[in-house]
Amino acid sequence: MDKLIVIDGNNIIYRAFFAMPPLTNASGQQTNAVYGFTTMLLRLIEEHKPTHMMVAFDAGKETFRHADFQDYKGKREKTPPELSGQFPLLKELLQGLGVAQFEISGYEADDIIGTITRLAEEEGRRVMVVSGDKDMLQLASEHVEIAMVRKGVTDIETYGPPQIQERYGLTPDQIIDLKGLMGDPSDNIPGVPGVGEKTALKLLHEFGSVEQVLERSGELKGKMKEKIENNAESAILSKKLATIFREVPLTQSWSDMQFDGLNQETAGPALAKLEFKSLLERLKLDAGGSGSSEQERSEVEVEVVTVNASLLSKVASVLEQVQFMHVETHGDNPHHASVIGIVLAAEGVHYFIPFELLKEEAAEPIRSWLADSSVPKRGYDLHRIDLALHWQGIAFAGASFDVHLAAYLLDPTDSNQTLSGLAAKYGLAFLTSDDEVFGKGAKYKVPDEETLSRHLARKCEAIAQIIPLQEQELKDNEMLPLFHDLEMPLSRILADMEKQGVAVNVEDLKQLGREFEEQIKTLVEKIYDIAGTEFNLNSPKQLGEILFVKLELPVVKKTKTGYSTDAEVLEKLAPYHEIVQHILNYRTIAKLQSTYVEGLLKEISPVTGKVHTYFRQTIAATGRLSSQFPNLQNIPIRLEEGRKLRKVFVPSEPGWSILAADYSQIELRVLAHISDDDRLKEAFLHDMDIHTKTAMDVFGVSKDEVDSNMRRSAKAVNFGIVYGISDYGLSQNLNITRKEAAKFINQYFEVYQGVRRYMDEIVKQAKRDGYVKTLLERRRYLPEINASNFNLRSFAERTAMNTPIQGTAADVIKLAMVHMDAALQERKLKSRMLLQVHDELVFEVPEDEMETMKTLVPEVMSKALQLSVPLKAEVSYGENWYEAK
């Protein structure tokens, strides 16, 4: 039997936005609401297997209801731009998934859904309506069930007429009477003032409808009689406004909603565009669509020689002619990756050397060639190759052109920068993807030697054909200096830092773990004592029973399986009972223990006794570095317990110290330079506290009159401006209303008019050029900057404003690293650069070089790039990273 699922698009994406934690893609676009919506959609498909599916959207602000009541929905706050920018993303994704979507001018999604359910009923078809809006309950019938989303997007309760009768004592038709009496603040439906749900239900149980309540109002007494009679017109109007219109002139037919499963051709690319990798893997979809045919790929053949021991001398004789290379590795973490083989391309011949052969004595000339820094090497992801070969005992040097790094610079928002993806981008149809040759995940398997050698030779040939195209693009974009003078040298510096690693005092880490365990034990005992019983603290069900049944705390949120005890709920409950704060503290310490203490212990190399992170240059669209295996940029430092983790990071040599140098407010200094705002520049030129100065300027007070709240607000706006914050974002940060936040932002721009001018001009420039640049010519393309869709265009405009600031700040610290590396080598210092963490550089320094480094590091960092305001780096040092901070 046919089954149609109809989703109230506006309602569900709104709920998903507030239910899901922040999530952004590489370009900085928020995607949390789309992700939450999509997970719910996939769950519905999996559980209910619909034959037809449709998502209904509101088409605009004005509907036919505004003719009856101009203030309909009039008190709704403006949709946060962080959410409104996700509507076009969701609609594009639905199209890719193969799910129909309807919106009709002048009507709400409710009316479209109401009309479709009426037509379905007439034909005896089954329908499930998914929404969080109680108005939908009026549509319930023998054929129509309402899946009511309660909290977030996971807690769903299904209603038919029996369930509505059980819950409210009403029929579905009476739901509109309920709204007529009690109103609906979310839609600005007035109802009868002073009549809530409880009173409205009592009246309907006695009289049956709004009309009967009004007709028999003489049977009521006192103030209730007065309320009903004085607001008779409001009650009738409210009932009319709450009634779903079920005669929308639909042009679509039943067949337009047919759903035969996800579109296998377009679903993968649509999910990949949003970077929903976990969903791609879960659904086993190909991110690239159908791809090229084997016939197309076979059009370009390459000459391959599979090298055996007797041919090693032949390869050694052509090393001077090698122009391109490729080393095939396997494993996410290059510090533990296996090396499968190497291909060297010389005079049109591709020599495939199995890795085990590379260790033979006769392969010494090849190993020497790989280690020779004077010989330029051109390939794909040379940084990874450097690390993988190092841990296999083979040195690598001389990286001169990295296709992966060039691709990132040319388009940092491209989500498919695999070699096969780049080959397709440049029209080289002969390269098969690695997944097709090796298999993916647990199915990975090295193929037979002939297949392997041919595939790797083709990869090397793709590198050879892509490089001249990239070189021309980099030249045209004036990015050759950025590539050759900054990113390529930095790649080698990062590899050296990663191979060096950071020493960890294992005993101190274990001791910290024991301290955390002791704290956890104390907290657990205290919680049990207060609760009067022992229970499983990690069980939401058991914890919910304690909090909401035994201790009778107010229920904030319920899930399908019971009471919600997530962090948001506990934060709201903290003022009600002392046990809640202890539970929050327990969770914090338990997280530190499991994720960081136990996690770091697993990452310590048994060979070096150090942790060797993996810095990624090609992830963040702004140019910032990322860190993996472990992520040393994400160690929590807001709480003292988290900061203590830095104590375990120590020098690797006895008598040495850790030195840390931090840029002071680098992004705000870059903003002062780019905007040329006199007031902003004044603060930095006179070495003033920028947040105090901003509070003085915005609030119009003297330095002595600036209190902590003023400075906190000014700080939030200062950093918010850098990140393109909206009134909604600022209101969340400061816990104030959006109106207050908007007023504060406007006051800021009135004072810092140069900043306002910069933002206006950079948006105009982006609309003209289609991209924005950092001071070092790093580009970020903004294809939606001229979009007719307001939400897409607004997000692109905010990105245009903040990218030059954030990107230049990223460039500055990268420049500082390149200059610092050169300074250490020139002075023949033994000090080593270990880490880059956001705006901070971390070194290990011998005692006899400390005075030199205390002067040298801030001097080099402050001169990394000449700005109209001084760059400032603050240095500290100690026996470990904690003391150095």
C-alpha cells in the first residue's frame, strides 16, 4: 500500500538548528540545521520505507491570513542569518537526494500539507505528517497520522484520533477550537486573553466548540464570562487563523511525490558538497557520482616498467632525468602509514619500485636521491610522503612542487582534492579513483602487481599533466610567491616539527590521571550521598529517574527513551539543586580523563616517548593549520583542570625549557591595518588594552568608568566583528536580547567608521571579482556573493568581510614560522620549534640559549609582516608548557 511522508520543512529545520551543536563546512558556512534535518529524514526513510515523500516550505512572509489579521506572526523574531543561510542548502540537498519539495506563493507549508492529506484521504492513501506544530493535529484521521517532534529532531510521538482523544479529550477538528480560545504566541494568534490550555480544554469539554462557548457564555460566571464575551471576535478570528486551508491550488500530482529511494547518481555529490562524510559512509554512497567509464580512462596509456632487483641499476642511471614522482602510502596517520611503492617518471617511462625493493643495498642511489635537498621533487602530498618515508627509515628532502598544496591554494573550499578528483577537474579522464583500485575502509586490499603498477603510473602521469596547469593558474592569480616562499617551505618545516615530536612526561600524565580518578571518585560518592542511593551516573535513564522522579526537579526536555540529561538541561537545572553542579563537574573531569589522559597515553610513541601530531595545511578555508593524531590545538584550557594537561608536555633534553610566544590580538591588529580606522589604530599604536579602549569609545566613558561587563561586551563585539557575527550570535554570547545586540553592533560601527567602510568596500570588491584576498594574495572564492537568494548572498557577504582578516592572521604566523626556522639555522641554534597552536609558537630551548631566544622569537614574530600598527608577541617560559603559559 502507498505510504506518503510529508515533512513540515520550515518547522523541522528551525528545530534542528537549535537542537544541533554548531557545525560548519570548510568554507565556514553553518550546516548544523541541514545535518539535523537530514539525519531525521534518513531515519524516517529507513524506518517507514515510504513510497512517496515530500517536504513543504513556506513561500514567503505574506499569506492570505494577513488579509484577515495584519499582525499574523508579527511578533516573531527575525530568523538568525546562521539559520536562514541554510534553507537554500537544504533545498539543494533535497533535490540531490531525490525528495520532492513544494512551496506555493501566498500559502504556508501547513496549507500545502493540509491539501495533500485531504487528497490522499479521498483516495484511501496512508500519510504521515512530520512536524513540531500542534496545529497539524487537526489533520489526523483514519488515514493520516501526525508524527509530532517534541524536542530536537529525535523525540517523535505519533498521534491519530485515539491519541488526541487520550491526551486532550478532543477530536482532531476541535484542535482549532483549542487554538481559538488559548491563542498561539508563536504565530501571534491572540485567542482570549487570560485563557490558557487548561482552561480552554475545560471549556471545550463542556461546550464542544468556540461557537458554543460564545453562544452559551451566559452559563459562565465572573471574570471568565467577562473574558469570553469581551473577546468573542478575537476567539472567532483566532480559530479562523488556526484553521489549516485544505483547498490550495496544487499543480503537482501524486506521481511528483514518488520516492524510489535515494537518487544514487546525485545523492553522494549533494552530501559531499556539504561535507557530510559520516552520512556518505553510512549510506555507502560515492561522493563523485557515477564517475568516468573504464573505456574513457583507458584512452591514455602510460609506459610502465616494474622494477626488480636486476633493474635497480637502470633506475639509478636515469635519476638525473626524473621529473615527477609518486609515493603510494596507506593509513590515515602518516606517522604510522605503510609505504606500498614508488613511481619515478623519467623521459616518458614510469618506473614502479615496490617498497621492499627500495630497502635493498642496490637501491642506495635511489635513497640518496630521495634524501638530496638540492634535487627538486614534484608530486602529490609531499608532506605526507616525507613523514611516511621517515618512519620507514628513508629520508626525503627537496620538495619543490606539491600538487595537493597548489590545489588547496587555488580553491581552498573544494572538498574533493584527491588526485583522481583533481584529474577529473582538469579533464584527465584516464585516472581511476583509489577506492576503486584498493577498496575502501575494511575492504582495502593491495591489488596484483600489474594493476598496482599501472594505477600508480597513471597517478604519476596525472601529476605531470596537472603541474603546468596549476603553475599557470598560480601565476595568473599572483600566488606564486605565496606558494613557493611560504606554503612549500612551511610544509618542510611542519614535517621536521612533526618528526621531532613533543616529549611527554608519562609518569606525570599517569599521575594526573590518578588525580582525575580521585576527583571522579569523590564526586561520585558525593552525588550518591545526596541522591541517597547508588546508580549508574553514565546512564541517562537512571540519572533521569534520580533527578526528575526522586528529587522532583522540573523536567526541561524529554526524549523518546525518557528524560533528557544533556549538558544544556543540566545547566538550566543547576540553580535548583546542589547535585546538578556535582554531576556537571563529574562529566568534565571524566571527559578529561578519557579523552585527553587516556587518549594521549595511546598516542605516545613507544620508540621516542613523544607524541607526533600531524599538521594539516589543506583543511581550513581561512589558511589556518589543523592538527590531528593527536589534536594538540584542541587541549581545553578554560578550566584549570584542562590547563593542567599542559604540564605533561616537557623538553626532550635535560636542562632545557619550554618557551611559548603568543601573538597579542593579531586579528584585531590586522583589522586595524586593513580598515585604516584611526580609532582602532590609536589603541595599538599607544599599546592600550583594545577591549577597554573599545568600551570607552562605544559607551562614551573614561577609562576609569569601564567596568568588567562593559569590557566583556566590548571584547565580544571586537572578536565578533572579526568573525562576521550577527545580532543573534552576539545575543547568545552575551545572554542579551537580539535587539540589544543589534544596538550594540550599530554603536560600534558609529564609532569605528573605518571598519564599517572597509566592510562595505570589501563586499563591493567581492561582488565585482567573485573572491577576496589576504594581504599575501591568498584567495577565497565566493560564488554566492551575487546570488539572487538573500540568505546565500548574506552568508557570502559576511565571509567576504572576515576572510581577509582571518586569512592574513594565518599568513602572518606562517611567515613567522618560516622566518624563525631560517633564524635558527643562520645562528646555528640548538633550540627547536615544536608546535603552532592558533596564534602561539612553542619551542624547546637549552639553558644557554634562553636569553637569545627570549629576544629573538618576539623580534622575528613582530617583523613577520609590516603593518601600519605594530605586531606584538608575548614570550614566557618554564619547565613545561603549562609554566610557559
